[in-house]
Amino acid sequence: MKPLTRYILLFASILSILLPKRTARACGFWVPSNDYRFWLLQPDLTNEADLTPLFFGSRYLYLDETIPIKENYIQQNVQEWLTEIKGKALAKDIDTLLNATDPQIFFDEQKQLAKGNSFVRFLLQPPNSELYRYVTLSKKVEQIAAHPDPWEEDNFPNNNINEVIKETLAFQTKTHSQFIKLRLAYQLMRLYARNGEYDKIPAVYDNRVERVQTNSWVKSAALYEKAIHADGLTQNYLLSKVFDRGDYHQQFCLRFIITGLIDSTLSMTKNKYERTVLSAMKIFSHAGRSLPAIKNIYQAEPGFKELPFLLLREINKVEDWLVTMKLTDFGKPAYYGDEGWDDYKYPDNAAANYKKDKQYANELYTFLLQVIKDGKCKQPALLQLYASHMCLLNKDYTTAAQHLEQVKAAKHLPTNLRTQININAYLLYLEQHGFNNTAETAFMRIVQTPDASLGIYNADKMKNQLVLYTARKMIKNGDRARGLLLLSRTNRALGELENVGYKFLYQKIDEVAQAADYDQMIQVLQSKNKTPFEQFVSQHRFRFVTEEPGIDSDDIYRYEYTWDINKLRDLKASWYLRHHQLLAAHATLRQVPDSFYNQYPYNVALGGDAFYLNIYHPHPAAKEDKRNLNKKQVIEEMERLEQLADNNPQKAGICYYQLANAWYNMSWYGKNWMMVRQWWSSGDKYDYEKHQFDPFFMDYLGCNQAMLYYKKAMTATSDKKLKTLCFYMVQQCEKNRNEEYHLDNTAVYAAARRKGIDAGYYQSLVNECELYSSFIQQYNKRPFTAN
């Protein structure tokens, strides 16, 4: 990548500065909420893989998936076929032919298929001709479903589809197999739908499917076909019937149901149970607080089969509301969901909202206790685990441990539930004892267990959540160095740089670490005898939220993805600079080779003459900047100027002026902001009031250190022009703090007179850019070193 392109990427757009490409709103960078929504209670503990899209997610769909990880009907269909043919073919071969063989390949290559597929061989045997005929017809329907008009005719009804419909009707009249008849009826409904003959669909279901006494998934599929081609309340009611059967497209039932009509649909129900199912479907579509509605369901049907799923979903919401903001740097939970909540105003009411959410968490826990006590739910161990997790969220660790012991005592628990027990036991220990050797061993045991052995729907995401939780807990407890190292092993979003994008790990380190922390991090990374934990956190490449494939040595973000000792030393030097410790910063940078600053992003974000400043053109200008200094060279020159000012009072004024320029250039307004900070955003300057008590931001946004040196220069110099220029820059610093500040108001002129400033010079500087340019050029020189 050419240097000019990199420069444009860095400065031309705040959306791409130092960050990967992401979606953006008109107002700036937008972080997809699922990148940072937090949970530690597995959303799939009820083991309903067909409902994975309905796990509580900030944007409704978990991981943006519309198709679940598994749908029951696919394997159920294989088993039904296996039973029908009395096990005379392998289940895997049935699955391959029905679900993974293109229709055209089936039509054209049957002999070849038969060589490797026992089911094809079975179908080709003469006694099985009816089953073969049905599979052939189903492949024709499959082909039509994939391309409703495979013969590229525009009008419907389509003559070719009509031919398949006739074939289906004739076949249904001839066959005596109830297995085939049911499937033919379903295929006929699909054909009518693809042929635009929607009015014929209900009669097929009513006459050929509804009366069939069967537990086959085909009956659910046929009812679903009828439902999605019905209108309004009828569609809602039929979808609720399909959903309740639980063996076909539950997630799409919830997608297609018209939520606003659910209350009206209740009038069509025939009993209390049907009303309960509809009420549950409404809860599935609600992202806000649903406990009152869940209580109503429990009162009506205490043993309702989806109650554990709804309770788990509610706990995941509470986790988001209570934990997301504490473990990430986002100012709001991923999704709050209640009516009237304003996404942009949430941070203003965060404390009040958190208090309400804590109260809601207690109410949810109280309800869980009631359900456990009543004993009407068929999954008592799962409820005890829920209760333990709620106590963990509520910081009642003693009671959480008691509930967890109840879960451990249960027998025949599924693998993912046992995994969650281990996770919660670790979390309880971590909260009570910190990340000591015992906690470290338990943590490593979990994260190093192969994903397939954990039984979790998304084991990698769970591990990432656990890493983030542990790292932030370590940082909070003062174990900053190891906690920051651990953050390299999560791809959960750490935070957002306002109007810029995702926060990289080095940027987080820059915010949190102190000088000693860098030494400890470097020691761990360079250690030759690492513990398992140290090996884990020292892996060269970071995890990052985008996990973009194909990152190579020329990628502009490469430097943010890997551990680099020189990068850590550079950050340590920045820490010293922010604390005005030039000698310590210089000593640190002596360990960094000059070549480090010849690479991206330093070769575009640092440069020019740090001691020359043009406030109208703050970035390096080839004609005006007489030097091109890297970070180490800037600090060396700052030290030289400080010494020269001390040793040569006649040169002190110009030395302090140039030092002031250097500090100004290290502020948000200058060209060398990367001397002290890892990112720059156009929105930063509007946050001065928020940070006005932070010493660094008083320098970075308020130009305090620059102002101090401009004032020292004013005092030290006898040059009236330089004194006036420094006074002008003091006023400019004031204006940076307050856009309403006027450089030429009465109070400013009065202050100028008191300080012996030439009013004419000053007024000309304010009003004439050419004079300002002349002044700064006059002092654009390197003070000599002689006494």
C-alpha cells in the first residue's frame, strides 16, 4: 500500500482511522450490538437447537442467523424413512440423498450414485418402485421450489408445474401407502403455492392431511404451508399450532406471526393452553421486560414446555443490562427493549436504569424460587442453575453456591449443563478469592477444553465472554498487566471510539496501564519459562472482534493485531509524556530502534517539525516544516530546549515558545497527537467538559501544558513580537476550551495591556493571517546551543 493511500485512510475519514471497515451511520461509526452484548449463562441450556435464532439477542437474531443450527424435522424425516424401509439402507445415505443431492444429479447420475449410496440401491430395486417414484417426484418439487419457473416462462399457472401437479394427483389416487399419501399431499400444497394457486391449499390440508393420525413432521410442515398462505388472525392462529407441535420451523413461526394481532388472535383459541402458546410467542418477540407475562403463563400452565427457555432468555436480558456496561466501554447495554427508551439518552440515566434493573433482577430471582418450590417444572436442576446465576449477578455468592450444590447433586445432566456448572463454580471462586493460582487452573481448564467437548452451541463465543469477564475483573482488582495481556484472547468488542470505531487492545492498554504495568507485560512476553496462562496470553496474534481473514504483512491494521515489545515501550513512553516526565520517556525510547517509527502508522501520524506550529494548517507542510522528527527525536529536542532555557536566559523565551509549540502539537489540535494517544477523533474536542478534571485531557483538549509554556515564554522574552505571539497563543488555547471565547474582546485587550503586550501587534495577529504567518516564520528556527 502506498504511503499516500495510508495517509488518506488515516486522516480523510474518521470512520477508517486506525480501524477495520465496519458499518457506519450518517452520524458516525456504528457497532453492531451483538459484537458486545454480554452473557455468561449459555443461551442454549434448554437444548432446543431449532430455536437458536430466538436466543435473546440485541437485534433479535443471535449472531444474525435466520436458520437455526439444527431443525428437528430433518433428522426426524430420515428416521421416518428408515422405519418405512425397515432399516434396509444406512441412515447417512438416506440423509445424503434427501438433503444433500441436487435434483439434476439424481436425475442424471443414478447409476453412479448407486455405487456409493445404499438408499439409492434400495430404491432402484423393482419391489420399491413406488418409493422410487415418490423420491423422483419430490426431487422435481425440490427443483421447482429452488426455481419456481425452471422453464423460464413468465405466466402462472405454469403448464410445466401443472404437469407435476397432475402427476402428484394421479400418484395419490393410485398408491395405498399412507406414508406416501401424506407426503404427496404436502408436496401438492407446495406445488399449488409455487403455481400461484393459493386458494387450493387449504382444501388439500383439510381433506388429505388434517384427519391423518400421525406424529410425522410432515403434518406440521403441511399446516405451516397452509398458515403462511392464510390472512391475519387465521395465519397467527395456525402458526401458533405449528409452533406448539415443535417439530417444524419454530423460528419462522415466530418470524411470520403478526405480533400486533396476537391479542386479537386470542379470540380464535379453543382453550387455555392455546392462549398460553400465543402469549408465549408474543414474549419471544419482545426484547424488554417480560416477567409479568411469564408469570401469567406460569399461572395458566405451570408445566408449559417453553417456560425454561423463556426464563433463560429473560436472564440473558438481565445480564446484558447489568453487566455489558461494566465489562465493556460502551455507555449502554446492547438492547434495552422497553418502550420509550432512547438509545442516545441512556447514558444520561444509566444510574437510575441500573437501579431499576437490579430491582428487576431480584424480582426474577424471587419468581425462580417460587417455581422451584412449586416443583411443577420438569427441569429442577436447570432452574437451580438459573437461580445460582441470578445470585451471582446480584452478588449473593453464598446463596449462589448453595443453589449450585443442588445442581451438582443431580444425575444424568447433559454435557452443556455440566459445562455451565464448571463455569459458574469458577466465577464464584473468582468473585470471592480473585485470580489466584486455583482460579487460574480452573480458568485454563475451561478455555483449553476442546470446543466439541463442552457441548455448547457456540463454545468459542462462551470462551471469549469468559476471557473478557476474567480480564476485566483482574484489571479492576489491580492485576492490570496480566488482565490486559488476557484481553488479547477475546474477540468481544472492548469499546467504541466515539465517531471512530472499535477500540483496539493497544488503545485499551494505553488508557489503563501505568508505567510499571508495561514492564510486567514485557517480562511475561519475554519469559522463557512461561506458565500455561502466560503461554495463553502471549500468543503472537490477537483475537479481534472482526476476525477478518487474510490479514497480511501489508495490512494497515496489522500492527494492532500482534504483540510487539517496541509498541509497548512506545506506549510506556507516552505514559511518561502524559505525566510530563521527559527524562523517563527518553530513557524508555532508547530501547526502541529508530526503524520502528519508519513504519505505519507512525510514518504518517507522526512527523514534520514538532516545534513549528501553524494553527491554520496544523499538519506537516513540506515547505514550512524544516525538519521531520520521530518521537524519540522530538523528546531529545525537548530535553535540549529545557537545558538551553536553564543555561541561557537570553534564549529562554524562544526555547519555551518552541516547547509550547511541541506540547500544542501533542494536543488534539496538533500534528503529533500520536506522541501521547493512540487515536484521534473529530468528536473528541466536544468532550472537554466531560474530561475537564482529568490532567491528561486538560493538556490534550484544554492545551494546559502548551499554555503554561507560552506564558513562561512571555515572561522570559524581551522580544515584543514574540511576547505578543505567545499571548496570542494563550488566547488560542483558551478558545480551544471554549468556542464562545473571543480573542479580541475588551477583557483580552485589558489583560494584554497589563502584561505589556503591544496592542497593535496583537490586533494585527488576530485579524491578519499574513502577519501571523510572518511571525511564526520568523521564529521557525533552531535555537543555537552556545551560552
